[in-house]
Amino acid sequence: MSDIAIKVDHATKRYGERVILDQIELDVIKGETLVIMGGSGSGKSTLLRMMIGTVPVDGGNIAVMGRTICGLSTEELSEYHKSIGVLFQSGALYNSMTLGENVALPLREHTDLQDETIDIIVKIKLELVGLREHTDKLPSEISGGMKKRAGLARAMALDPQILFYDEPSAGLDPVTSAEIDELIIKLNKVLGVTSVVVTHEMDSAFRIADRMVLLDRGKFIRCGTPAEMRASTDPFVKQFINGLTEGPLTERRQSDEYVDDLLDIKV
Amino acid sequence: MNVFAPVSYVGRTAAYVVAFIGSIGLLFRDAAARAKPGLFTGRGKRLGRANLWAQMVRVGVKSIGIISLVVFCIGAILSLQMQPILNQYGAVSKIADIIGIAMLRELGPLVAAITLTGFAGASIAAELGTMKVSEELEALESSAIDPIRFLVVPRVFATTVMMICLAVIADLMGVLGGMFVCWGLFGIPPESYLNATFTAAKTRDFVSGLMKSGVFGAALSLIACHLGMTVRGGAAGVGDATTKTVVYTIVALTFIDLGFTAVFYYLGF
């Protein structure tokens, strides 16, 4: 029990009638890197946001480090947020501030540290992601990969126990993407943080994952180590990790209504 | 297509207006509750004050030139428009009285607020909207930094305070605009113009204008913050929020002004 960092227990999310996530059950073990995979609209980003606590859970429960994060007051949620770090898809750096100020912001807000101390911590965090010499640059002056690394430095500012990554390699070239993966692995090993990564990039997923989860249209399909996933005979898993166009994931799109729809227009 | 379409349109619009006013009210409540920890006590004040200062400069100081120019011209226009009419009644000497009272009570604050809507309201909405679109607001939340305390409180506080200061400048510039036209074209010396202005315009005219200005400033910044933070749908959403901010704010300012004027009228203030 004590080695579970995040326990997702029958978590459900609905938008009106539409069920986005259907009774997801999932454990994230302390110190591991768990990759959540799925196509567009699979609900993987929503699941991540529910774990972060920015999207409320409609049914079931999510507990982090043994404490529920559902139905918390603003203050309690804010306490929870201090213990986690999030890297957003675009990096989400504050555009009006330099990289150094971005990393310093959580420290200025949540600690009583002197400015000199904060400067040192900022340098350490930026050095960890290889951006120390760019401390005084604005987000508009750096590349997409650097933005993500800077976002990661900011996410780590308060030394979180858990790091969440939303599509860390989206929109990056293969080399930069591999660098970010290296960084995720390094942080996981060096700092011993638990990582939850949402991605649909298979190369990246297999590189960083200790375990992986596949979602499709809000449903849990399968969970396992990369080797287990590769060896899986499940048609969903096979199709997704091999990027095949034919299989259960795409069958629904070739619906019979297409012909009716065309005929309807003619009438 | 449907005879009830206009009815349902009116109904939906009314519901939208009520909901909009409600959400502005809620934002005001939330911002007011966070003003103290954000600016005066607590750890947030370190950043809050730096932010407040930056916003005061951005909203209030940088707009002085444009507001002065606009209100100065309004003062000049007023005196040009009124002189022929007043001349018919032999009452040109009353021109300073009228401009003074009109400026202090009404035109200085209102024109300054409308100019500030274009200058600061639109830019606040676009700024917060872009932050929302680029996940910056979510990033703030996930680092346990309350966006209302961090972004809305300094903007609303700065705009409210600076709007009052700008109204004082606008009052002055409007009177000066009228004065220069009267001096240059109608031969009324500045001393007698200013004398007439200060005899006619009472402290209560000045104060009632400033009271309105404070409410104008709060309303304009709350509308801009609300529309900015609730942007949906990327760049088009940001553009939409900016337009709505200008339009809604001008309508809101007019109604607030009407309300104030009616109340002052009945109170004899």
C-alpha cells in the first residue's frame, strides 16, 4: 500500500451525456515512470488533469500519497499543488518573465527564502536542464525544446515528489525529443521522483516507461511493462504500438452510415 | 422558421446578461477577498506589490498622454460648439461655468474611462486570454498560485486607483481645452475663465466625478479580466474577448453613469 504514489479508483469523467473517462482503475508506484498512451480523444489528457486536480472527478476517487484529491477546498488543493510539478505541452512559460523569473516564481510565492538563495536554486534547476546560461532570456527568444526544458526546471522548483508531463515530445524534432526523454529518465533516476507521462509518441514512450497504460475512447485497455506490451496479443495494443491503420481502433470509423449519409444528400 | 425565435432570442440574451453581471460580481467578490493577502499581508505581497506597481504604470501612467489629448480636444470642441448659442443670449461669459461643471461631473471621468477601455481594458483581456490559451493560467494553478490573486487583484486595484487619478488629470485638461479656445478665439482672458470655473464648479461636482471614476475603473478591469480568463478556442477566442471587452465595457460604463447621475439627481448632490 505504501509504495503506491497515485491510486486512481474507478475515476469517471462526463461532459453532459458524453463519458470521457469510464471507471479508470490505475496505480502509479512510487519512483516509477508511468506512460499513459492513447489516440486523440482517448481521454488521456483529461486523466492527467484529473490527477493534477485541475479537472474535477465526476465519479470514483483519486488518491495521491494516500490522500484523496477529490472534493478538496481551494486551500487544500493548493497545498497538494505545492507537492507536484507539471510540464505542460507548450511549456506554458510566463511570457512576460525571463526563464530565471519563471523558475523563481513558485519559490518567491511559497517560500520565505532570500533573493540570493532563490537565485542559487534557480541556477541549480536551470543547470539540471542545461539552460543555466539562458537565465535572462525571455521565452520568446528560445526554441520549443528549450521552452519545454525551462518548463521542466520550473516544475521542479519546489522539489516535487511527483512530476506530470503532458505530451513532452509533441512538436519537437526527433533529436530534441530524445533529449527530453533523456532528461525525464535522468530526473527519475537522480531525484527519485515519480513521473506520469501522457504521450502518443511510441518511440518516446518505450524509451522512458517503466510501465505503460493504453486508453481508448475513455476506456482502460491494458497496462504493462514495455516488454509485456510488445508481446501482447491484444489487438488494440498491437494496433496502437505498431501504428497500424487496420484494427479495432479504426474499425468504428468505417461506419455503415457513410453510404446512407451520401445517399441522403442525393435525395 | 419559428415564431418563437425572437422571443427565445430575447430570453437567451437576458439570461446571458444576468449571468454575465453575476460572474462579474463573483469575480469582484473573489478579488476583494484576496486583495488583503495579495497586497498587504501574507507571502503573496512581495510579488503582489511588484505586480501592482507594474500594472499602475502600464494602465495609469502610459495612458496619461492619450487621455489628456482626447479630453483637451473635448473641452475645445465644447467651447466652440457652445459659443454661438450662448452668444445669442449674451451669455458667453457663462461658457467657463458650463464646461467646468460638465467636465468635472461628467465628461472628464467618462471620456477618460472610455479611452482607458481601449487603452488598458482591451490589452488586459488580450493578455489574460493569451495566457489562458497558452496554458499559463493552468500552469499558475498547478504551482498553487491563485490566478485571481496573482493576476486579477493587481490589475483591478491598479485600474481603480489610476482611473481616479486619471479623472483628475482629465478634469484639468478638459477645462484647459475650453480655456485655450476661449482665450484664443473669444478673447476671454485665462484668469477670468479659471475664476469663473472655480466659482461655478463646487467640490461636490469634483467629488461626484471621482466617485464615478473609481467604479468605472473597477468595472472596466473586472470585465476585461473576466472575459480574458474565460477565453475559449485559441487566437480567435482572444480576438473575440478583446472586442467584447471594449463593447461590453462601454455599455456598462454608460449604464453605471446613468445610475450614478440618477441617484445624484434625486439626492440633490
